[in-house]
Amino acid sequence: MGSVRRQLIAFSLMASPAMAEVCEKQRPGWSPADGPATMVTELVQFLVWGGGGLILLGLVLGLYFRKTIILNAVMLVTLIMAVPYIWPLDPSTRQLAMTEGCIGAPTLVLAVLGLVWMACLAGTLLKRKEVK
């Protein structure tokens, strides 16, 4: 019975058309030859194509010019961008895509978003006093 169970588990973990369809929906253009996605590749994908670069640019501009409105806007956009990573629309599809290897764990992306949010909060609360 044990060998049959192992064969069924191995068969169910093999790539199937349904899993390939999941990867095509979640990450178009990815192929198994690219290798499995990691947290670092997920972070690079977010920074380059997901708008993370604009978030970091907004953070730098807001801290440099000490504009509270820019920092508040970056905080709001950061929270909005974190929602799909925390609560995906279809968690089972995301889990299948992570099993297949076309999507990495979102831990590093969420950590960067949290650090940006905390930096914006600190920049907003610790505003420099003007000397008269």
C-alpha cells in the first residue's frame, strides 16, 4: 500500500496541463527552463515591473523635500500594493503556482513594503522643526 501511495503522490506532483495553465495566468512568459522563482526573484519582479521602484522614488523624494503629503501618499499606495500579497484573489491558484515554481514566496516583498511604510511613518512624525 505504501508504494502505491508514493506513486500516486509522485504522479500528482508532476507538472500537468492544469498547473501549466496556472503558471500562464500567474506569470506569463515564465518557463520551467528559467528555474524556480525565489523570494529574491519575486522582489526583483516587484521592483522592476510591479511599481516598487516608484514607491522607493516617492519615499526618497518625500524624505528629501520633507513633504508630508508625498509621504502620506506613499504610505497609502504601499498599503494598497501589499493587499494582493496578503490576501490573494485565488489562494489555491497562488499555492499551485508556488508549488510549480513560477511564483516565489512574497515574504521579502512584504518586508520591503513594511520597511518603506515605516520609513514614511517616521518621516511624517519626525518632521524637522523650522528655525526662525
